[in-house]
Amino acid sequence: MESDWAEEKDEVILAASLKDPAVFGLLVDRYQGAFLRKALGVVRQKEEAEDIVQETFVKIYRAGDSFKKMPDIEFKSWAYKILMNTSFTHYQNLKKKLGASEYLDPDLHNEIAGEDGRAADFINDARTEVGAVINKMPEHLAKVLKLYYLDDKSYKEICEIENISIATLKMRLFRAKRLFHKLSAGI
């Protein structure tokens, strides 16, 4: 079966997988390695990146019937957008889970991270990596990305801080995530 599909475009395979879920495995085979590398660039922990990739494929499959090929929208860019949004969400959740406590109390730090401190080290590495990429971005895009993902500000709060509309904020976040994706690819 796989040889029958080897030359097919991703969009065709996605459409076929909605009728025969086993076909979706071809997309998983095509993208799993690249997705894992990209997720690792954001979260820096293999297990977390694997979870992100798995969740991404579930989202792609569930939203498969809503994907419509357009001249400027390929399956690959659509799938990577889902991956990066999922990665950012996981990063944000990890940050909330550990919070700033790893900097405050060594005993609490060890309790949260385990005796070897790997989880906190992972968060510190991820913060450093994400911060390095954000620092390469234009200020207006970096600021909204920091406010939303790192400072946990709501759309309303960011709009008030930046004195912009919700539509402008959404566009800036979209552009910022896209640029973050491009810059982090070079890591």
C-alpha cells in the first residue's frame, strides 16, 4: 500500500485518510522526524517534544476535513502552524507548572524538579533558547510574543498595553509565531 501512496501529495493523503484512517500513517512517517526536531527546538525535552508531536498529529487528523488547499496554503505550512501553536501552548503550560519557583527556594526546586533538577534545567534551557530567538525579532513582534506566551497576558491586557486592536494583535501574534518558527529553524 505504501508504494501506491509514495508519490501522492500530502493533501491527497490527508483526504484519503478521512475515509481510511490507516492511510494517515503515511503523513506521520513523512513528518514525524521533522516535527520532533522542531518541537525540541522549543521545549528542549525529548519526552515533552514527543507528546507535542503526537498531539499535533491528532489535531491534524481531527481538523483534516477543514483543510482546503489554496494557492498560498500548503498542507506542510498548515501542519507546521498546528505544531508550533501546540509547542507554544506546551511551553506556556510547563512555565505555569514550574513557575518562578525554581529560582526562589532550593528545597522547593528539588521537590518540583526531582533530585537531579532535570525538569528545572530543562525549563531554564527552554527559556534561554526561546529568549534568544525572541531577541532576534523586531521589537513590536517580540513584545506581543513575550506578553502573551511568557508573561501570560490576555489579549485584552496586551491590547491595552500596546494600544492596539484585537485584530492587530492577532495579526502581530501570527507574524511573530511565523518568524519565531523561521528563526528557531536555524538553531
